Amino acid sequence: MGCNDVQRVIYFFLDDSLTESKKQDIGKHLNVCPECGQRMRISKRIRDFFRRRMQQIPAPERFKTRLSRSIRAIRVDF
């Protein structure tokens, strides 16, 4: 796995949403590539910063209803 591959999926890696084999491949690369390791640490700090500062605000019921109807309409078209 090369640097470009790691950079494309680093956020998925940080969110733990990759397969075990992909996580292992990326982990191996991060252990031997100081540049990618540094980028990963910076990305993690940025992600953690926003997660701490963003509030979860529930969507209004009217919006949820409209969104559900739109999704059902799209499913019917396909």
C-alpha cells in the first residue's frame, strides 16, 4: 500500500470503518512511513477537535417527515 492509497482512506481508518485487512495494511504503512504517520496524527487531531466542539442538534420533525417521503419516492422510482 502506497502513500496515495493511505491518504485517500485515512479518515475511514480513523473512523474504524475499514475491513480488518485494510486496517492492518494501513497500520503497517503508517509504522514505516513517518510522513503518512504525521498526516494521520494531524487528521486525527482535526477530527477530534470538531467532534468535541460540534453539538448534536436534532432535526425538526417536519424535516424528518419530508426526508422520509423523498427517500420513499426515490426508492419507488428505482
